[in-house]
Amino acid sequence: MTFGPVLNGFSITHSQNITAKSQLVHLCFENIDCQHREEEMSSQVRLRLLPRARCMFDEPLQVKVAGLRSRQVVNLRARATDEKGVMFSSMATYKADGSGEVDLQRDPSLSGTYTGVQPMGLLWSMRPDTLHKRFTKICSLNPQVVKFSVHEEEGGMLAEATNERLLVGDGVIRRPVKDGNIRGVLFTPPGEGPFPAVLDLYTFGGGLSEKRASLLASRGFVVLTVALYGYDDMAKNIKEVHLDYFEEAIAFLKKQDKVGSKAVGVISISKSGDLALSIASNLPDVGVTVWINGCSANTMLPLYYNKSQILPALMFDLSRMIPTDSGAFNCKYVMQNALAEENKATLIPIERAEGRFLFVASEDDLNWDSKAYMENMVERLQRHGKDNFESVCYPGAGHYLEPPYGPYCPSSVHGVAGKPVLWGGEATSHAAAEVHLWRKIQEFLRTHLSCDAPQTKARL
């Protein structure tokens, strides 16, 4: 007996063949129509980045999704690759409202790399695909590119949008500096000015980070960020630090055409915090010092000025590093006690400073006890009858307080220890601290760095 084709596992006779073919064709069209409807539904989903998809790194963004089914549950994702090729990503689950819309300014994340109403959560909660990596964004010329996407619960992507987060604003001039001993980058805002001048000591170590300097310039400051070693033709290793280098940098900064402030500001973080204190305490023309999670003593390397040592170094004991289950170490108590009698010579005489201080400490800093250092400095200034300071303390924040909306870093390799260490903090609290601090820094600098009248000299 001759059998026709096999359909759904059953044999059919020739007399049934025409009917079966008709049913098969109808089934195929139904599948195509269903697929078309799914594609049409996906094409109707819109992911919007407001007010625009191209913005400054430190600007907030409104993420909105429309065109979903009423009460549909979706996953929103963000991903970005840093300058070293490390992928960072985040994910949050949202439930659309009755109109099929999700608004991150209004709606809570139900689960994922963060929960609750966090409009910028997809950015600061991005995590590396490899443990103990810090998001590397050193050069300001290229924006941080972030891919946002909306996915069904099963994983299928419904919509995607690209966000370019710029580090250099329109009209800001970036100029590499190689002048005398100075090695760094100068950022100048657009316009005639005059503008306040800021010396940025972003990191202590080889290389140079431009992120904070370029963003401050985009907010109306002339900013010079300088390297100490391992950059351009500088020595890769140093055994001492010289204040003369910073004196030269300040003189260079004050000579810039658009600089109108009579004194300069100095902004620092971590090890460069004690350098900023020494600059303010020993050099003229420093009106404002922003100290972020630093030390109250001169650390790691002796400090020289005019070829003479002015401060010995407070040292550390790496055997005090505490291992954790994550593979990173807790380094909070590796430094020697700065208040011990044998170490008091390392304390920086900040009572000599004529300018104003903004002290910033994170309560959960695990790099060292920055809150205790801050309290020591406040007590010291008060004991000398000084009130030229403000202090801010952030509960739940970790060591690296940076310009806002970058990925929070819980751990990475320490430049001195050479091993991964914990920086401390809880991501949500840390992100909120960065937003508040960034505004505070700009307000403090503008308030205490007064500028002369607008320049009127002819330009040839």
C-alpha cells in the first residue's frame, strides 16, 4: 500500500493528502501571522532616554519604556565596556503600569542588581564580568557608551537605546601640558571668563585620570590635573615627593588667561589628600582645599620642599591585611597610628593654612579610617582657634567617592598592596553620596574662589 506524507507523526493516505496539505499550509500561515504579530509588538515597544541620549557623564537620565502590555513584567539591562576591555552590566525587573509604561523615576525595581525607585540604578549598579575590577575611564576624549535594553522575562529583547556620556562639554579646550617639570592636562571652559582655577590631584601613582578635571571644566572651572610619576617621560618609581612640583603647577595655572581667582583650589582623594593638606599648609595662593577620604599625616613617602625634608612618612604594615571570602583584603587598619608619639612628626600642620578646607569622609571606608583622620583634623583646627573648615560624613559610602553615575566599585587591586582590596560601602548609599558630594564640591569652590571682574584686555 502506498502512503502519503507524514504529518504530526501520523501516516495519511493519498485520499487524505489534499486535505492535509491544505491544513498544513493554513498552519504555516498561522505561524507566520503569529510571528509577525510578535515582531509588530516588539517594534511598538519604545525605550527612551530623556532629555537626550547624548549627555554629560555627571548628568542624570530619565529612562522610560512605552508600548508594553498592561502590567507586563520586563527586565531592563545596561552594559558598557571600559578602557581595558572589561564588560560591566546591570539588570533590574520592572512591572509596567496599566498603560504598558515603565518610568524609572517613578517605578521600583522588583529585583536585580538594585531594588526600589532608583532612576540611575542601571548605571551605578553595573558590575564587572570579572571579580575585583574597577571601571577604568582615564582619557576624557571618548565618551562612556552605555547600551540600555528592554527584555521579556524569557530573555527576548524588545527594544534598545544607546547613551553616550561625555566627559568634555561643548567648547571645553583640552591641552596636554609639558612645561618645565609639570606633566598633566589643562582643561579650559568656553567663554571669556574669568573662571576659578583648580589643581586636581585625582590619583597618586602612575598615569593620569582626566575624568574629574574635565567634568569640573565643563562646569566652569579652569582645571589642571597633574601626574606624579610614571606618566609621559616621568620616572616610573619615586622615593620622595617634592612640594616644589606643586608650587610650579600652581604658578602655571595662575598664569592662564582665563583664570580670574586670586587663589587656586586644590581637590584630592585618597593618598593625594595628604599632599593637598601639605600644599595648603606650606604654599601661598591656595584658597580652597577639598580633602576626600585621605589621611591627616604624610603617608608612604617623605615630603621635601626646597631640597629639605619637611615631613617624614607614616608607614604601613601589610601583614595587618585581613583576608575575606571574596578573595579581597580589608586594609582599614594597615597604617601605623598617626597619633602615636613616635609618629606625630608625620602629622601635617594644617593650622598654618590660610585657605578653607572641605573635609569629606566615608563612614564605611575600608582603605583606611578616613573618618577618624577627619575628626582628628577638626579637633586640631578647633584647638588652634580656627573655623576655616566644613566637614561632611557619608554613612554607607566607601573609599572611592567620584563624580556621580559611574559603576560602584566594591573591590579592586590596590596600587601599593598589589592585591585586591575592599573599598567599602553599600552601592545605593555610595551612589547617593556621590550625587550630593559632586554638587557640594562645586558650590564650595565657587563660594570661596572669588574671581576678578571680566577680562577686557585685547587678544591678538
